[in-house]
Amino acid sequence: MSPETGAIRVMVAGLGNMGRSHALAYHNNPGFQIVGLVNRSEVDLPDELCGYPRLETFEDALAKLRPDLASICTYTDTHADYAISAMRQGADVFLEKPIATTAADAERVIDVAKTEGRKLIVGYILRHHPSWIRLIEEARELGGPYVFRLNLNQQSSGDKWATHKQLMQTTSPIVDCGVHYVDVMCQITDSRPVSVRGMGVRLSDEISADMYNYGHFQVQFEDGSAGWYEAGWGPMMSETAFFVKDIISPNGSVSIVVDANAKSDDIDTHTKTSAIRIHRSAIGTDGNFEVPDVDLSMQDEPDHQGLCDLEQAYVLKAIRENINLERHMSDAVQSLRICLAADESIRTGQDILL
């Protein structure tokens, strides 16, 4: 902690879209003091971030800067080792999702956080999103069992397709983004997942022969709830029905209604909603619905940067107030385990029992 300001000294590793947004959140929050930015290659940065020290390697930066908090926003295959190194040096960690590329590595990260007594906050940004918090509340009020219909397809080209291809060197689309939405399923049903089945298709010669850029899976829960999630990346993806967010129960449904002009490659499309639609299934004596559908306006919700600001405000709160994060960490591992099981199902052609 900075003796001059009492601020948490933070080092940000990885300066892609998420890393830059998190760095801006630290820059604008007086509870943090950025002591350095880490990226393996040169990258253009907003003016606000240009004055901070720049380092090329995580290990070198960790040794030189000795931060209170390491904010790790690098590619997934580095997450586990970087997080463990930082915690063993005495730093708390903010770690972008997913925790790791394997469940075993994710468990290793959690074990080190516990043994070292460090805070580990995983970047499940939807947990800080007012609209998604409301969606989960409304769905739980309806009562289960539930059917979840969720997807996040992205029609990408240029730099965005290049980023997707880079991500797919280690992580499939259904794992990279799926952990967010499986986490939502788990929060709503609060039931143990029991089985997963998946399918995937490689739709481009520009990616590795053992990777797929379109995936779809189904997960069954102990309480009878069931959900599917779909994710596809690339120039071939359709803009039709690329954003489906429905939760259905015997008593009705709750859905996110997206703006008709939204585009799948716009990062704010993935986080901002136009409205939440609540439908009640009760039918009156005349055979018609007893109550009309209700649309809750979400027009004042935060944009992507605003969500990153909220997320890092929670990081500050978790550290300063010593919040117990055991459930937070176990939930992050559970959603990753489900998505990795879906990936295994795709690769083996077999249903996976959890």
C-alpha cells in the first residue's frame, strides 16, 4: 500500500481490451495507484495510461514493482502460473476469467490463495452488472425448475478476428465466454450440475485442426433444470439471433431484450441491455393471460467501462473489508469445470457426468 496515499499499489498485466479497461478503472479510482503496466509487445494506450512505467515480462515486473495487487488480464494459458507467482510473493490477485485452461490448474490457484491467505477475485463482470443482477433476482422469484437459453455469437473480422484466432490457440469460444453464462445458470438454480453434452464445428481453415470456432452444449442440473449455451466466432457467423438470453420456468420467463440495431462485434452489445421482459404464465378463466408482459427499462445501465469501474470498486472493497471469497472462488471453478466438460464432450463425442 502506498504510504503517501493509502492506495493499493496495482500492476496490470495484459493490455488488450479488458486490460486497458481495468487499467482505466484503477487510474480513475483513488483507492488504487498503478505502479506499472505489463505487455509483451508495444500497444497503443489511452492518454491517461501513457505516463505509467511499461515492462515486457510478468516475472520481471513482479520482482521490480512488488505490487499489493496483480491484475492479470493476459491470455488464459498464463493465468494459473502468473496468479500463483503473484500470490506467493504476497500480492492479492484480480484474475480475468477463465481461471485456467484446466480444472486442475484452477484448483491449484484456489489452493494457493487459501494457503497464502491472499484475496483472489475472478473477473466475472456480469456479477457486477445491475441488469444481470436484476435478471437473476426476477428468475429466482419465478421459481424452478428452469430452462436456460443463452448464446453469445460474434461476427468478427480484421483485428477482432485476429484476436479470436489468438484466443483459440488455447481456449475455445464455449469456454472463454461460456463461464459467464454458466455462472448465471448456477446462481439462478443453485443446484448441482450433473451432466454435460456438447457439439462443435470447425468453420475456418485459419484455426488449428484440433480447435472449433462454433460450439453448443447442454447442461442438466440435479433439480431438473436444463440449459444450453452457444458461442461462435468468426467472419462467417450470422448477425441473426446472435444474442439470446432467456430463462424459462413453469411460472413464466425472464428475457433480456437487445436493441434492434445492435451488432455482435460491439463489446457494449454483450453487456448493455435495452430492457428486461418479464412474462407470467398464469391464465385466467377466460383462457387468456392474467397479466400482460412487463418491460423493465435498463437505459441508465453502465457501459463496458462503467462495468469495469464497478468490478474494480468491488476488488477494492473485498481487500479493504476482508470479504470472505471462498464461495466466489468455488463458483468460478464450478462454471469452468462445466465448460471444460462441454469441451471434452465435443472432443470425445461422449456425454460427461460431473
